[in-house]
Amino acid sequence: MSSFIIEGGHPLQGEITPQGAKNEALQVLCATLLSCEPVRIKNIPNISDVNNQIRLLTEIGVKTTVNAPGDYTFQADSVNLEYLRSDEFLKRCAHLRGSVMFLGPLLARYGVASVSRPGGDQIGRRRLDTHFLGFKKLGASFDYDRERGVFEISAKELTGNYMLLDEASVTGTANIVMAAVFAKGTTTIYNAACEPYLQQLCLLLNRMGARISGIASNRLTIEGVTELHGAEHTILPDMIEVGSFIGMAAMCGKGVRIKNTGYDQLGIIPYTFRRLGIEVRHEGDDIFIPEQEHYEIDSFIDGSFMTLADAPWPGLTPDLLSVLLVVATQAKGSVLIHQKMFESRLFFVDKLIDMGAQIILCDPHRAVVVGHDKRMQLHGGRMSSPDIRAGIALLIAAMSAQGVSQIDNIGQIDRGYQNIEGRLNALGAHITRVKG
């Protein structure tokens, strides 16, 4: 198991460019299963979750061609259906959360699909009911083998239907959309997720010949077609990485420019950092964060206590709450962080408290942060990364801290951030990767 050794207190300065969006990549890679023609995808991030998804596609028979770094062509003209039923495939799925999005395209194209209960972050329950309720609305039958932990779904024919999703699940919406493109008739999905990742998936499917309308809204209409053809697609910059870099620049920066951010797709993210008092300059498609000697947390118009809470798009993504929490430790003022979606995601704050942060963990979903106003540095410590986003938050804390820190289990960070130590060291950080 690898670790990071971080020597804190070194300021960051210069330019950095975000990678392609992890969550979008996992969706559009699965969409390549819907056509027997080549589908070219550019700006694919070189991270473990995405690389494992590509490896799994290759193992089930998808022809994979590397055109250039981050630029791949996929052709699913000879999928091995026998391998899809094998214990080896199901075992692989159990270690990759993105594998659940194989279900929609495989069901649509081949009428049958199975997948193990997927793994991923240890951040609490992430139920799959929305996926399967949507498939059943399209006419599929569903079975869960509890002993083996395997989901099996099949349909002789999928038929379009109206459905009101029980939650605006991003992966659930993606899975249902990919199944519905081949359903007979028209499918209407209300309370659909409308994150930029989902919009990008729908745009790719339309270029492949699908008929999806209502993109960017929470009501999608899909007119079924009989086949899809090849297409090209470029993945957006990763908005979670953009937000992470804003946080790093606020805590540790002496002037950091984030290049090619896809600013128009960032939604409420820049505004949320501004609510913590951080100066976020929008310059073309770049974001510049000048040195922040102090930043003061805003209050609501009536003077009440600031609360930052996650919500479905266009609300604040839950993936940035860990970063915002760390940034708030050096702000002037106090803020309540309310993580509504996952009940285990705030448990990493005990490590920040050990580093000197003033945080009250109210319950599994809420924490009050009392900022130091940069008058008292965090101090180094040894910690372990429980998930991708807590891992990057701990890395930000360690870079701003006095002394040396060690972060173990950095494979979690590698799942979402490409060559993160190399890119941050180029800005002035002192981060060393060591083998455990």
C-alpha cells in the first residue's frame, strides 16, 4: 500500500490544468457498448477507476485502440456474452462501482445483464433501487441473488414508459437512459438527474443516433431507435478537480491559475467558494486565485449562520463538501457543513481535529467548522484516506500544515486524481510517494 509524505508550508504558484471528468468518463465508456461501430472518446483521465473500467470493457471483448494519451477508440462488435456470465467477470465488477452502468446498455442491446454488487468509496449506503425500478418500468424482470451478491436482469423486449424516479440519481438516470434508447416507443423520465455528466452522455448518445430531448432539465424524453452508430466525444474538465484546486489555492497559494476549467459547466461551485470569502476571478475559461491572506465566511442576508449543504444539480455537488470543510478551517468565522446524501463521509474530520482544526461533528451528516483565520496553522500528522474526496481534502490540509504529514491508503486518491503529486509538485508542493 502506497503513502504520501507531505512537507507542509510550501506555497503553490503557477498554472495547472484539470483532467477530464471522472464521473462523465465512467458513463460514456459504458455507452460504447450500445453500438457495433467505433466510438472515439477524448480527454479520458488516466486514473485507476477509469483505467479499470477500460480494462473491463476490453476483457468482455470490446476492441480498444489508444490513439494518443487520453484518446481512445472503442468498438463493441464482438462482445463475449459467455464471459459476462462468468464468476471472473462478476468478481471484477465487485471491485468497480462504475460497472453497475454496464447493466443499461447490455440489457438494451442483448436483453440480459448481470453484475455483482459494486464496490467503491466507503461513504455509506449507495442503494441501486432507482436503477432497477427504472428497468422494471421498461419491462425487464429483476432478480438479486443475495448469497452471491449478484444482480440479474433480463427482458425479451423493452417498451417505453413514463416514470417518476424516486431520487435524482446520476448513475440511475444514466443507466435508464442507456436502456431506453432501444426501447419500443417513448420513455419519459421525470425527476431525472441533470448534472453536466448526464448532459454529456445524452449528447453523445444523440450523436450516435439516439433521440433524447429535454437535456439539462429534470424531464427527459427518449424516443426509441433500433440501432446506434459510431461517434466522437470529448469529455469535459473535471469540475470536482477544479473545485479541489480552488481549495488548494486558497489554503496554500501565492497566485494559482486553473486553466481550461469549462467554467460555464461549473454551476454553483465558484459562488460557493466565494461564500467562504475566497476571491475567485473568472478570466476567459480560466480561474485565477490570488494569494488569500484572509478570507471571511459570509452570512445569509438576514445575518444568520452560514450553512453549506449538498443537493442534486444545479445544487452543490456532495463531492466537494470535504474540500470546502478543510478550506473553512482557515477562514474567519464559522460554517455548518451539511452532508445530506452519505452518512459516513464526514467521519474523516477526526483526523483534521488531530491536526488542530476546530470542528464539532454534530452527527454523521453535520459538522460545524470554527475557522482559525490563518492565525494558527494546522500541524502535520499521520492519517489514512477513507475515500477519494476525503483523501484530497486531507492532502490539502497536509500541504497547508506545519511539519511533515503521512497519508496512507492513497490508492483511494489515485482513483480520482491523475498524477496528483507530480502536478502539485510542479506548483511548489513537496509531496513524495512511498511504497508501503
